Amino acid sequence: MRKWGILAATLGLTLAACGGDTTTSGYTGSGTAAGGTRLDVVKQRGQLICGVDGGIPGFSFVDESGAYSGLDVDVCKAVAAAVLGDAEKVEYRRLDSTERFTALAGGEVDMLSRNTTWTISRDTSVGLEFAPTTFFDGQGMMVRTDSGITELADFAGKAICVETGTTTELNLTDQMRQLGVDFEPVVFQDADAAYAAYDEGRCEGMTSDKSQLIARRSTLPTPEDHTLLEVTMSKEPLGPVTVNNDSNWYDVVKWVTYGLFQAEEFGITSENIGTFASTDNPDIARFLGKEGTLGTDMGLSNDFMVQVITQVGNYAEIFDRNLGADSQFELERGQNALWKDGGLLYSPPFR
């Protein structure tokens, strides 16, 4: 089982090895370009390189034509729209759970939008910066409906498939140790391999974030033969990630994400944004860049959120088309509703 300390040490070596191979000319390996920041690199390149999973419907999924879709993908698009004025100027890199942090630290990607859980160790010793949470989740367990398994204690002597290098693996071990259940973990570096093994019957259970289990269940040959147990093993705040020591780039990703929440709170959508052109609300005027210098202060155009909303939409639009009422999953907003609607999404003021 991988130790976070080992991963942190590996990342430390990667950060120290400034001359290592990267895909970005002029990148120093510490989050900034020589003489500038990651924001400068992205602008000069004219394209955002975004690390994603690519295999989770509703979050990041690539179809047979090579087109990417999902909530995580739309976050990448939102950042591209804000920085480059074009939501389609994104190159997606599919990264498994063990290579994602090394790819980010080494400059191979500009950011992660890859169902990554915010934890203290990742935020400190691993050297990551977490932008606002875009999906509040919890770890669950999927089993075959006819397995007779109804709770975690039923896994005594049984196998559970899990992706290695994840909080999922650690949470599972902690939960089973606390319950005194002796089980067999079957670990995989790649999620596709883990779900394939579960489908083949090599494991009695498959554990991951509940949202991922729901999404992946839809891809199994007979989804109706599988069910999620009534158990939540952890808190899983998922969101975009950058590296430490580049506050300018982190601010961009952070405030674009907050902007998705704030647009929903203001009631501004991709369809009605034109009606706010002559707004007399000073808060909305600043948000849309009609007053003040909030955008230019970050190195963006003052109307960066206009670009985001027009091309990608607000958070509600993103959620509904990928996971909510307009998707195959029809998930309720729950914790992922705005604070004023009983959820956890909240943006600081744009002023």
C-alpha cells in the first residue's frame, strides 16, 4: 500500500529537479514560468492543459469520437474561457490516480480537474493548492444486488476492488480496521481495470466516491444488477487543483470556480446574460466587469466571467446537464446546492 510520505518525497524530488522533462517550455517546476507565472505560460501557449480522469460519466468522460464531457471537464472549459476567451482551447490529459500529482508538480498539466479529494496532507506536505470544492461527495460501496451483502461487516473474508494511490484506499483500510473486519483488498492503479475486475467477479465489492460508483454503474453490462450500500465511509470534497507557490495562477482558478457559484446566486445564465448588460446592481456590474478592475487585477480581461457564463454557463447549468435533471443520472443537488438553498456552495464577495 502506497504511503503519502513516499509520494510527497517523490514530488519533492520532482520539484527540485527543475531540468526534468516537461511539456512546457520555460517552466521551472515550481508552478511558475521563468520570469512569470503559470498564467503567463497558458496565455503564451494559447491553450490550457487540464488533467482529467476521462472515464467517469458525468464528471470527465471521453466518447468514441474523442469528445470530452462532464462537470470536471466544464471546469477546465471555464478556466480556458476566462484566460483565453475560448472554452474550447483545452488539451485534456488522462491521468490515473498515481500519476496525477507528479504530472501537476512537473508542469505536464496546468491544473487538475479530476475528482481529487482535498485533504490536509495533499494541501501541505504534497504541495498542492485546492480551489473551491465543486462537488461534495462521500465514499460508498457497490455490490451485486443478489450478493447478500448489506453492510461492511459482511465483507469478512471477501475481496474489495479499490484504486490505489487514493484516499479511497486509505479510508477503506481505516473503516475495516475500526470494524475488525478481515477482508482482501485488490488494488489497481487504473480505475478501468478495477471496475473490469469487479464486473468479472474478482471482487465482491467495489469502493469509490458515491458519485463515481453511480456513474460507473451506468457503464456496466447490466447496471440493474448492482446496488450501492447504505453506507458513507468518508467526506470527499472534490475540486480543481494547482501547485503551491504560484498565487496568481491559483487565484485565477479559484475565482473562476467561485464565479460559477456566484453567477447562479445572481441568477445569471448563459441564456439570459444579455439582459444584464444595463444592470443598475453595482455587485453584478463589478461581477460582469462593467465597473471596477477585478479582472485586470488578476491578469485577465475585465469581462472574464462574461466569457465563462456565455460559453460554459453557471454552476447550476453545469450540474444539471452533467449530473442533474438534464442528465441520465438525475442526481439531486443536496450538499451541492447553493448555501441559500441549504447546500454548501458559497462564494466570497466579488468586490
